[in-house]
Amino acid sequence: MSTNDNLNFIPDIFRSLLAITIGILLSKYTNFSFNFQIPIIAFGIVTTMKKFSIKTFLKNYWWISFFAAIGLLFTEIFRENLPAFAIFTFAIFFSCFFFSYKHPTGIRSGILGYSFTSIYATYNDKIVENMVTDIIWVTILGGLIGWALLIIFPTGKENPEEKKLQREDIHKNIFHILKITTIVYSLWLAYMFFDIRDTFFAYATLAGIYTNLNLEKIHKLSFLNIIIHSLGCFLAIIFSFFINGISNNPIIFAFSLIIFIYPLIFLGYYGKTSFQRIFFFGIIRAIILPICLYLTPYGDIVTKASTRALQITIILIFSMFLTKFLLFIQGGYNE
């Protein structure tokens, strides 16, 4: 990499650091559901857009709000008719997977938003209407941060995340898509019948991976995500120890975040391969969620963050065994 290329990354690193830091600060000093989406959306915008585009923003980030509203609507319509609710949900999931090749990121967010509201609406201690409103607000706030940073610190070159690994073409094999849909849908049913909502983000991680459709890729991504989320939770725990007792001071908290996140941002931008860049940016996202959700001014996050890592590991190990079995059966049929 040339010296000029190195210098070109400096404003990108600075912009990304600000997006994450400002986003996390807003998430910590506001009381929104899905508050972790503020820094994730802001970070996503500054690493994928040369200049802010409302069309691209809506295309990439508005799915979660739209499907969250759909999930709430279906819950209200079919509150007293679970079989009909289950049928319509299967149809929603199948449609999402069927069209996931067109908008993989959007469809992934859509399944997350729909599952979130449809599952949590079954609990009487949650006001899901407020959750949907919160999701809309955090999407707007994340968009505003990204937009402002691209205006104040413009970029005129390609960003690393624009050079993502090419998505393989998936033939629309109805039977194959039915298999993928059935796996994710079965887990959704488990959340509807059992009080396991504390493990929701493990389910969301698995559902997101399955939008890739390719079983071999799902198998590999399951293992990769175990590493990313376990390492992300571990680093978030380390950060919580250092910030313990002083994170109520926004200036100190912001400065600490910048110092802590900088090495990962640096490695993400200066990664020699697309995989390395995606890996380090993935770890950053894995760190953001436990910091936003669990960190308090006077306590570490060991229990909650380690539990999150364990839940994701268990469900993805299950995914690895399942996909290995399906690949074995598929291979047997091919022979």
C-alpha cells in the first residue's frame, strides 16, 4: 500500500471513530429500544457512502423499521388466532429469503425487525408500539450522524466496506429456500411458545446468517460469527473494567471509546484483504451492542456480555451441526 493510500485512510478512520463514539454516547444518554442501532447505522453510513444519499439510506436502513411495524400490525390482527399468525409469518419469512439476493442487508434487518416486535408483543410487560417508534427514532438519529459527518468531513474515494466479498448467485430452488425458511421459522415458533426472549439476539444472529442461503457459506459464517461475537463480548468486558466508575462523565467516556476502538478501526481500514476488513469491522459491531445495552456507570458487564457470547455460541454450534447434516444429505442425493 502506497504512502498516499495510507494518508487517504486518515479522514476515514477519524470519521468512523466519531460515528461510533457519538452514536454510543447518544445511545447511553437516551432511553430508546434498539439503541445500539444508532452507532451501527452511523458507522455503516460513513464506511459505505462517498456522500450521503437519502435513497441509499432508505434502501439499506429503513427495512428494520418497516418490518417492525409489519410485525406489530400482524400481532394486533392475529392476536387471538395464533395458527393464522403462524401461517402469515411463514409467508413473510419465505418471501424475505426468496428475495434476499436483491437486498441481503435490508432483508436481514427486516427479519430482525419483524421478529423483534412479533415476539416481544406476546409479553404483557412490553409496550411494542413504543418499541416501533424507538426503532424509527434510532434509525433517524443514526442517519443524521452519518449525514453530518459526511458533510463535515467529505470523502472522495472508495471505502473498504464497498469492496465486500462478492455474493454468490443463488438459484431460486424453492425446496432449498423452504428448508432455510423452516429452520428460522421453527426458532421463531420456539420464542413464541417459550419465555426465552433473553436469548433473542442469538436468534437474530442466526437468522441474519441464513439470509446467505448457501449452506456451505452458512456453515462457515456460523463458525466465523462465534469468533467475532465471543471476541467482541470479551473486548467489551475488558473495556467495562477500565471505564468502571467513570463512564458517567461523557467527556472521559468519549475519549476512552476513541482510544479503545481506534486499533480495530485502523486494522479494518489497513487490512490487506477484504476478509480482514470485514472481520475487524464485524468485531467493532460485536463490541457496540454489549456496550450500548449493558454498560452502566458503576458496574462491569461480565455476566451479561459473557452470557450473550455463550448464547450465540450455542445456537451457532447447533447451526453448524445442522448445516453439516444437511450438506451430508444433499451430497448423498447428489451422488
